[in-house]
Amino acid sequence: MGKEFSIIDTTFMEKALDAASLRQQVIANNMSNVNTPGFQAQTVAFEGHLREAMDADQADGKDDDVSPKGVVDPEFNVEGAAGWTKASLKPTVEAKQGPMNINNEMANLAKNQIMYNALATKISGVYGSLKWVVENSSR
């Protein structure tokens, strides 16, 4: 018997790809302004947000979830007050503390490029599998 096929939700991977793209731009900006007097380097915060959103998504899928959904009227809900969710997840640009080291920035750039390529390959594989299913569904 063949391998079981399941369709997966790529929302988190797509948002991580967006974060890697933004991180690439921020690092390139940091590197181009390394000798600019008074320049404040920036960094992209995403992984902590992703963990929080994934935990919230997992909690939403449980049958024994006792979270107070619907307890507060919608007009009193504050966007993002309960933390990051799949819908609200996005990377944020923050000021980097301390001096900027060009070698660290170059290492972060290489690390980010590897992450971006891995995410793009994974998403491509998912959509390639879906394409195969559609093409072979008439057999």
C-alpha cells in the first residue's frame, strides 16, 4: 500500500518565508550603514511570535480547551492582546542593542539565506505534491 497523503496548512511556513525576506532586507540595511555615524542597527523578531502562534493554534484544536472564547464582547477585544495567532502573526523590526559587528551580520545573512532556501524548498514540495494529486486524480 502506498504512503498516506495528507494536505498540510502552509500558513506558518509562508509567514516564516515572509519573515526571512524581511530579515534579509534588514540585515542588508545594517551592513550598508555600518559606517554611518549614529546609525541604530535593527533586527527582526519572529521566532518567538511563531512559537506563541503555534501554541495558540495547537490549543485551539483541542477538544478540552477551556479558553474564554466568546466571553468578551467583540467590540472590547483588543487586537493582539492575547498574543500572536495564526491570523495576526507577522515579523516585527526592533532596534538592536549594543554595537553592530559586521562579521556577525554576515553570519546572520548566511544563516537567513539557508533558512529561506529550506522554507522555499519545503513549500515547493508541498505544492508539487498537490500538483501530482490533481494531475493523477483521474486515474
